[in-house]
Amino acid sequence: MLNMSEKRLYGLDDTGLVTLQSRDQRQFLLETQTAQAFTQMQQAAAADGISIAICSAYRSFSRQQQLWDAKASGQRPLLDCNSRPISDRQSMDDNALLHTLLLWSALPGTSRHHWGTDLDLFDDRAIQRQQLQLVNAEYQADGPCFYLHQWLTANAADYGFYRPFQAGMSGTSPELWHYSYYPLAEQLRCQYDVMQLADILADSNICLKGPILEQLPALVTHYVKTVAPIPTANCN
């Protein structure tokens, strides 16, 4: 039986999270310290003419599974490593499909969004939420969130945030929009237990459950444990 802390680790409990409301009245759940640090960072950015908005924050196991299953079943687009839609998914076997999904989608139970410490950010004065695709080109030169990206690169660490998914340093593909409150997220990353996660997934009806369970230790090492380093990292 999982305790409350363990349930929160895998997205099974949102007790203790707080709500932040965006300018367009959307509500997002965050861990308390993360919410406080984000608000301070948002205010500092506003003073510099940058508007930081949240696209996604806490995400439950069930919500992550909905997204995962929709992509696995073809209800949502499947993207390659260059963020281009894949048109020949029918030719993939289960193993190829699994690893293609993992390029951009976290396995339910492994998403850092389960923790309430991680956020997907964008500039809501430069692009409307409905138009946002969350692809790296939007955060690079000539993209609508380029100045936001520059500001965050220079200042996010002052508020305890960094990008865990960086080219050549993480199992997950680089995501210029994903920021993590590492003082807490790093502690949670170190607490991951493959056997607990295996039991949770075995009891679920997730798509591709067979190949997931067969490879789970390696998947956790590659996609959960392998992230860009931070100064206070203290586990493998």
C-alpha cells in the first residue's frame, strides 16, 4: 500500500497542492514552494517586459494516461525527433511505437508533471494559448517565445528553476518550454522506485503495457533518472 508521499510521486494524489490562476482564468495546480518561486519569477519577468504564462503544471496519472493512450492509438498526432508528424505509424511494431512515444510523451507514472514542481511555460503576449504547439521552434530565433526563452535562460536559476530536458544530457528530447523547480524535484527524482511503478502500471489498462513492463527498469533509468545536471544533484 502506497503512502501519501508515494502516491504523489506517481501522480496518484494532489493533496497539498495550491491553485494558481492565469490571466485567462485557467487554473493550475502546483506544489506550494514551487508556486511561490514561480510567482516571484513571473513578477521579475514582468518588470523586464516579459509575460510568463503557464501552459501546463500538475498532471495526474490518469490525465497522463489519457494523453499517452490517445497518441498510442492514433487519436493524437505522433511526432518524430524533429517534431514532424509520423504518417506511417501502422508499420511500427509495439517496441518502435513505445520508443517513438517516449520522444515527447512521458510514460504515466514517470512524468515530472506529477510532482507539482514542473511547468510548461510560454509568453501569452506573443502567442495565444490555442495557437501554441509546444515545439522548440517557437522558443528559438524568430519564434514567438524567443525573448521569453532568453530571459529564462539568464534568470530562471535565480528562482530555483532549470530545464531538465536538454540536448545530449537527458533521455527525454530537449524541451525549451519545460522548467522544473529543482530544489524539490531533485529530491523526488531520487525517490523513484521501479517496483512500485511496476505494480501501478500492472494494475492499469495502459496501452503497450506488455513492452513497458518488460523494459521498465531501463525506461526509468533513461527517461526519469537521466536529466540535465544541477549543482545540488546527489543521486544517480
